[in-house]
Amino acid sequence: MNKNVFKEFSIEDWIKLVDINKAIVSELQLDKVLILILKNALDSIQAESGSLMLVSDDDKKVLKIVASVGIPKNISENTTVELGEGISGTVAETGKSILIEDIEKNPKFKKKNNDRYKTKSCIAVPLIFKKNIIGVFNINNKKDLQPFIKKDVMFSETLAQQAAIAIQNARLYRNLKEEKEKIGELNQELEESLMALSSYTEELYTFHDFTKNIFDKVVNYFDFEELVREIARLFISVETMTPSYVVLYFKEKDYRCIIDKNGVKTNTSLEKISVIDKISNYCIDNNESIRIPFEENRYNDLQKITTDHFSSVLCVPLFGKEGPFGTIMLLNSKRKKYQFDEKTRNLMSIFSLQVSTALSLFIALDEIMKKRVLENELKVASKIQKMFMPGKNPIIPGLEIAHVYIPTFQVGGDYIDFLWHDDQRISIALGDVAGKGVPAALIMALTKSAVKSNVSRYDSAKGLLDKINTELISEIEGHRFVTMIYSIYDWKTRTLRMAKAGHNPPLIFKKNGEILRINPQGLFLGMFRDCILKEENHIIDKDDIVVFYTDGVEDAVNEKGENFGLDRLKATIWENLDMTPEELKDLVVKKIRDFSGNAPQADDISIIIGKGVEYNNREIELKNHKAEINRLFNYLTKLLANSGIEGEDILFKVRLIVDEALCNAIEHGNRLDEKKTIKVTHELKGKKLILTIEDDGDGFEWKRKLLSENSVDIKSDRGRGIIILKELCDEFVYNSKGNNAKILISLENK
């Protein structure tokens, strides 16, 4: 069965197919089976008309309509199509389905009689039984006047597999019935044959009851081995067979279920299992049933090894869309002298088709359920991984940072982190775990933990990577490894100290036009005792840009199989040096997506972009969350300390003002809306700090608030912020809209 069916069909679609199959296999009259198949198909995909065409018994190169809905009687009774002629003939000749969205735009199949095709859309799928094409399934005119889609074709193909089996069963029943009627017209000498045929027909009815039970079990059982065991027990219950053992064998799974005459799952000797496997594999490889002993001079080798352990064997193949995939085997022990006859083999061949369909449907349902469970597990793993990734860009004096991480799957193996050593130095780490999915994500989490626990112990980038390599070697498998670029940025000296372990070399775009590709020596982590690491130092001046990235950027492919490559990345940055890191990051991602088009993402994509900026007159964008207050205050503390401005009283005053101003912006300006942001601009002039804080809100009448100071209830937890800011600040004023506050803070010790 096509694996794409698992992705396209819902559980409801599969249950609908099970219900249809139960309905059609319970009917033995061929005319009724044909119309039942057709009506169920049209109802399921909401079509108005259709027909079933079968290869003519008289001429195997001609198709005839044997059932129709919504087609005039004179057309359905008189229409024949030769193989290779028109849509139906082409499908019958090639064995491939045809979907036509607009028949008027298809010169090969354009119809003269447009009244029959109101939607100009139709589907034709082959009916295939044991790799032989027995007919064609035609469906026309969607009820909602829309064209048919790929899912409609896949549904029709799946139903056609079941329909072909039901048609062959009905034909067999019809032939048996006709034979019975002929025998009834003969003389008394044929009475014994007539009685045998009657018994044969009754057993056929019994097998159809079995089929209903099997499809009920498909819906009610959730374990493959339990379902197989129940199917085997059904054979034991047939009074006319009464085998000593029933065996269901599945070649690809290398699994066999052996049930004894009491319906109990049992084991047997290795010698007997070897015989069972040889007979089953012969049956599968040659696509035929086997009955041993056999009066003709066939299966001599198999008969020789069989008769040492069993008195008789009957084995029939189980069929899937790709051919035989297993067998059903009836065995009689040496003590039981009953031998299976040709009538039993024919009945077993019929029933094996029903078992094959039931098992195929079960496997399809099981795949859907497993996929849904896996999807839920991946969603949880994805949430956990996002917790490991930095949610915000660090605020670093003199360096503006932006980053992005786009996993190939829900869970990926790239690693990004920003960790402060102290007030002066911050680590910037970017890693890539070999592989994808959950295993890569687990190694990423291990790597992050190792970096975090060691970052404050090593002043050199090389030293830390050597330590991480030692820890990973003892933890991960030999075929796994991690590439990483690890750097330590000293914002006071603007120095970037960098080591690289088998990772893509970072790029530095200097403001003088030079482009540096930083490529210090170093092997990847987790495989070699010595990574042979080197370290380099580089100054990131104002307007210099540094770019870290994983190989998912260069290796991104388009529909022609071309790579995005290093040159396109360089050009994207070089042509837009005036952009902020956030803007550049978004632009690079857009360029990759535009280049890739509809081609799937080949690998995780991670990018970190840094740009040298002024220590003063810098704009910082904050999220609308109170946790940002600490981040801004810690950043301002570093700037003040760098200018020699310290003292608990001054820092307390700055902290109180920042608290009140940002709380006003978060709560009253942005109304606690986490989708909104706050922009902060700072400037340090001697002993004065100038802050501008702007929110995304609608503003307020700030002058009226300031003038109504005496009306504020000092006991209330609301309304005091503006009064506190007015008293603490040397200057405090809003713009006309009331969403941009300018604050002047004196930093003199009093």
C-alpha cells in the first residue's frame, strides 16, 4: 500500500473504507456487488455519476460498462471501449490512474459531449486482481462543482483494491451457482457431484461470515500479534477443516504465529519451524498455494522434508499491493491421517484475500496511530528544546546581537547560547550536532549543559572547547559528533576571542570594505581525544559586522538542486551593511526561503549576527515583560561603571526610575500585551543619563495626570508612578501622544 496514503487519510477515512469493505464482501450476487461498490464510492467522495467497466469475457481487449449511476441507460448499455482508447482504455492498458481537473484543456481526452461533464473533471482508476487488470472504475462530476483532488484518487485506488477482491469472489460464487444449476439438469449419475458442490457453496457462505468477523477485529484490536492470533483461531473453528495447527507467517517481520487445535498459541521444534519457513518462502517466492502430499510429481524436495514431521500441509499466500507478504498454513500432525483436498485449497485461496485486505487496513490504521503518538511526543520535545534556546538577544555594550533558529523537523540539533562570564565578558556559542530529530536534540541538550557548567572556569575559548570535547567523548556514540564556534567578547576592549571545532568559519565585514573569513584550526567535538584547536582574536569596531552560522545556510537547496552557498550569504550582508542585526537576520532568512522555493529544508538553520555600535545614543528594543527591567538595569550598570560612575545611592535611584518608567510602559502603555515592544534610547553626558522610553500603546493625557498630583490616593497601588518619576528625575516629559517619555537623571553624589 502506498505510504502516502497514511499521510492523506484520516482515521475516519479508514473506518469508512472498513465499513464499505464489510458491506461489499457480505454480498455474493455480482450485479448487487457492482452497484454497491459504485454507490459507496460516489457517496464517499461526493460525486454525481460514475461507472464500473470490466474486461469482456468474449474479447479481452474490450471494456464494457457493467454498472452505472447517473449515466443514461442507452449509453451505459451500448458503450464499449478498446484497451488504449480514451481515458478508460488508457487506464486499462497502463494500469495507472488518471486524474483530469479540466477535460476541455486536455487535448488527448477532450470530449465533444460537454453535457456529460458539468465540472469538466473526472477520475479513472484500474481494478487489479493478482497483478491482472480486470476493469476500470470511472467517477465524474463532483457535487460541489469543484475539480477532483489527489486524495479522491487515492481513496478510489484503495477502494478499488477491495472492489477487485469482492468482484472476483462474486464471480466465483456466480460460477459455482451456474455449475450447480447445470448439474441439477443432469441425470442421477451426477447426484454425488451435486451434493459436493452444495457443500462447497455452504462453506463459501461460512467464509463470508468469517470476513465480517475479521474486519470487526481490525477496528477492535490495537496489537498486530493479538489480531493475527485471533485470525488464526477462526480457522481452527471451521468444522470441515479441523487442522492440528494453523500458522500465519510474515516474511518481512520474520514473525510466525502458531495456534494448536485448541486455539492456544504454541511453540514447536526448530526442525518443524525450518519446514514451515521453507514452505512459506516457496509459496511467497513463487506466488502460488501448495498442498502436500500432492499426487502429481511436484514439490518433491518439500514433500520429502514435510512428511518427516506432518501428514499433510496446505499453504496459501497473503497478498499486498506489492505482491505476497506472508502465508496462511494448515498443518496436520503425523498421528492425524486426514489430507487437505483441492476444494479446501480453493476456499483457502479465497479467504486469504480477505485476510490480506484486513491486515493491510490494520497496518494502515496502526501507522496512523503511531504517527499521531510520535507527533505528540515531538511537540513535547520541541517545547523542551525551545526552553534550552535563548528567548532573547543579550544586551551588550558596544555590540548589538540578533539570532534565529529554524529546525528542519519539530526537533533539531543546533545549539545557540549567550553566557556572561562577568560584567565585562560574554560568551557567544553556536553548535551543530550531526544528525537530526530527537537524538540530535538530546546531544544538543548535553552540550549546552557542559558549556554552561564550565563557562566561568575558562578564560580562553580553546580551553573550554577542549573541556567540552573530553566530556562528550565519554557520553555520545562514535558516529555522532558536534561542530561548534565558541567566542568570548570583551565589550570594554571590543575584542572577540574565538576558537572553532570543525564548524563553518564566521565572517567579519569590516567598515573599510574588507571581508574576513575566520578559520582557526580545530576538529569537531566528541570523536577525537585531541581536537588540535587554535584561537584567534579580532576587534569588532563600530559598524563592523560579525556573522556566525550553521551549514544549513550554505547547504540550503532550491528545486534545481543548487546550493544557496557562501557567496550569496556574503552578498546579502555586504549589500545591506547599514541594516541592524535584526533586519539583516530577517533578510538572510527571507533570501534563503525565496531561493529554496518549494524545495524542502535540508538541514537546521541557525544564524547569529553582531554589529559594533556606539556605547551612547543606542536604541534597544525590549519585550513587553517585567523580566526586561533587570536586563536593562544590568546593562546600564555596566555602562555607568565603565564611565567611573558607581555608588549604591546612584544605582538605587537609577533602578527605581527604570522600574517605574518600564512598569508604566508595560502595564499602562502596552496593556500587558506581550506582542508589543518597548524601545529604549540612552545617552550618557558626563554626570547625566538621558533615557527615552517609548511604548506601542495609544498614549494618555499626561499633562492632566501631572497637574492632578494632589488627587492621587497615596494608599492606592495605582497612580503613584508619575509622581515618583517627577520627584526623582531632573527632567521628565512625554511627547504629545503620551507614549514616549524623556527622562534626565543626575548622577551626582549628594
